[in-house]
Amino acid sequence: MIADQIVLANKEKKASYSKDKTSEKPIRSIVKSISWRVIGTLDTIIISWIITGTLTLAFSIGVVELVTKMVLYFFHERIWNNIGWGK
């Protein structure tokens, strides 16, 4: 069946990270997460400032959002590097 072929193919492809040339290095995921979060955080700060009218509150929201979403994005990228679909 198709499911059996997928499972068998995945078992045969089990290579260590260092041997997987199509995967990104963790440092690349970190740099991508930082660059994306700078853009996203500026957006959040501007929207928060417009809604609250308080720049201090907007920056506080932006800082919390920056840290939490960088961590989430890093793990999101690492998980997707282990998924073979669409490569």
C-alpha cells in the first residue's frame, strides 16, 4: 500500500543531521528567526501604539512578543526540517 511505501521510505532515509545536506544549520534558523522577528515586532509595536496610544505599553508588548515568537519560530523551523513533504 501507499502508506507502507511512505513508512519504509522514511526508515531508509534516516540520516543524521550532519549527513543531511538539504537541511538548514541551526544558526541559519536562528538568524532567520531574528530577522523575521524584527519585522514582526516593529509591526506589533506600531499596531499596539495605534490601539493603546501609549508608546511605553506598545514597546512592552513588543518585547514580550519578540522573545516568545523567536523561540516558537526556531522550534517550528527545526520541526519542518524533519518533514520530507514538499522537498
